[in-house]
Amino acid sequence: MSRPCIGQEEIEAVASVLRSGWITTGPRCSEFEERFAGLTGARWGVSLTSGTAGMHLLLKALGIGRGDEVITPSMTFASTVNQILLAGAKPVFADVDYDTLLVEPREIARHVTKRTRAVIPVHFAGAPADLDAIGEAAGSIPVIEDAAHAVGTRYKGRHIGSGNPAVFSFHPIKNITTGEGGLVTGSDPELMKRLKLLRFHGIERDAWKRYGKGSDPSYDIIEPGCKYNMTDIQAALGLAQLDKLDAINSRRAEIAKRYLEGLSGIPGLDLPGSPACEHVHSWHLFVVKARGMDRKLFMEGLAERNIGYGLHFPACHTLTCVREACGEVSLPVTEEVAKMILSLPLYPDMEEGQVGRVIAAVKEMFG
Ligand SMILES: Cc1ncc(COP(=O)(O)O)c(C=O)c1O
């Protein structure tokens, strides 16, 4: 259902780092951070080994732990919920909108208590969550944006990540990839400094600064940190991908448009809805709802026709470890959609004929 969009430029960029003699965190990472922050409008970017690492560090930097509650949707990848649990805090789930699968701001407002320490909306599938309404619901509680799907997503004219701290992912399925990787954008100098410290053992200066000409290789550690630094190999790949972002996302939007047109009006098949606000969708995923057909049969039908698919996502509150930690939770819309959702193939190198084949296969099955 997905394939990274890698060309000669990416291969050359990576090869040039390999030839340079400096392959870990260094100048390519700094360049990638600057360019990515520039894309979003944030003041800084901190590059990391994954989006999950970014969420871990943000929760740590905000001091979230035992007795604290964090509000997030259950219709998301488990990584955020895992990090909340690992921090010793309690995930509190807010239900989503049926059409867009985006978290409902009024559901967030309903779950705020005096123990709520953070709100984490997800820009699901590349559509922006309603940040103004979420900000109102959260009040003075910090909002961290899960922007794993949102490279190229805009909300009311601004790129995601220009306001609250936001966590991006460059896993191979994502709109741009660094193999694996992530980046946190933000504009709060204290918070971003803390993330930089925590991503590399708590050491203030990374290897590039400690081993450069005439530099001082000694260090002190005030607070123990993790080992989450991105490498220059990954950053070089990311820089080459950033050059292609407009082309990548335009092709994704074209494919999504063809799906929306070609699959409209099929009884029993619900297509992704569009957020009401002014926005640019990055079309990370195209998630349909098989309302009129057993999803297992739908998957089997696609597999028989040699068409890939994905499941984004099993509802987090139904996962065993979450149920054990949180008990039974009722989320009517999430539970309803969780049985029906399926992601159709969507990647920039998909050919017109392949898109047509998916449309024809889905029509045939639902017919
Ligand atoms: C919604 C969401 N959040 C977070 C992540 C975690 O990103 P990473 O795989 O870079 O850790 C993903 C990855 O698939 C995701 O889909």
C-alpha cells in the first residue's frame, strides 16, 4: 500500500555522507533541522531517531508522570499511548468525528480534569485537527501535536508545527522519509534546549562539536538523557526528500482526488471527509470505511486481486495493555469506525493504471 519515493538524488546524498568520513549527527542534521523548521514556520527543529522518541522526550520535558492524565484520541497509532503509559501517566481518550477521524474538540473539553497535564491531538491521515477549538478546550494545558502524518499539512494558512510543539515522523511510509526518523518543531527556547540535551545522554554538545578542530571533548551531565540523535546519513536522505516535497504531495493529492471521484456514490463505502476549516491536506493516508461489507471480506478481495491495504489503526483503548491500565472505556464513534476502516494504496510512484485498478476492484467488490 506504500512505497518510499527514492530516486538517484537520495542515493547520491547518502553516498556523499558515507564518503565524507562523518556519518553520525553533524552538519547534515543541522541543515535538515533548519530547513524543516523553516518549512513549518517554527523557530527550531530537533532531529531524532523517530517520532516516538520525540513524544517520549516531550512528555519527559514537560515533567509528565504518575498521577497525571493526558488526553488524546484512541484512533491513532499506539506509539503515543505507549509513551504516556511508560511515563506512568494515564491516557484519557477523546472520541473522533466519523467523517474525518479527527479528534472532537468538545470531547477534549469534556475530559479535562485538574489532573490533565497535556492534550495531544493527531493530524490524522494528513488532515489538520481543529487547533483553534482544541486550544480553547485545553485552556492553559499544554498542547503537543502528533504531526506524524502532517508533513505539508496546513491549517488556516499555516503549516502544522508553527505553534505548539509538534512531533513529525519520517518512517518509510510517511510523506517524506529518512529511513526511520523524527523531528520536533517548537519555538520555546527552554523546551527545545531541554530536548536537545535529553536526546543525547544529557550532554550539551554533540560529537560534532566535541570532536571538531580545537574543541574541548570533555563534558558534564546534569540530567541523564536518552540516545535519540538522528545521523547525517538519515538527514541527507531527508534533505533530498524535502527538495521533492511539493512534487510528492501534489502527486498524493492527485491520487486522492481520483479516489474521491472514482469511488464516490458507492453504496456501503464511506470516503474520508474533509475538515470544515481552510486547510491543505497532505494525503498521507486514504482511509475508507467499509460500512456495507465485512472488512475481512474486503481485505480478502483486495488480496486476491494483488492490491495492498493497511489498517490505520486498531483503536488504542481496545489493546490489551491499554485495557489493563485504563479499564473499560466507551468511545462510540471510534468503536464504530474501528471495525470498518481500511487504507487503500497511496504513494507518489503509483501509476495511473494502478490507481484505476484499485478503483475498479473496489467498485466490483461493493457492487
Ligand atoms: C499517528 C502516529 N503517531 C506517531 C507515530 C510514530 O512515529 P515513528 O514511527 O517515527 O516513531 C506514527 C507512526 O506511524 C503515527 O502514525
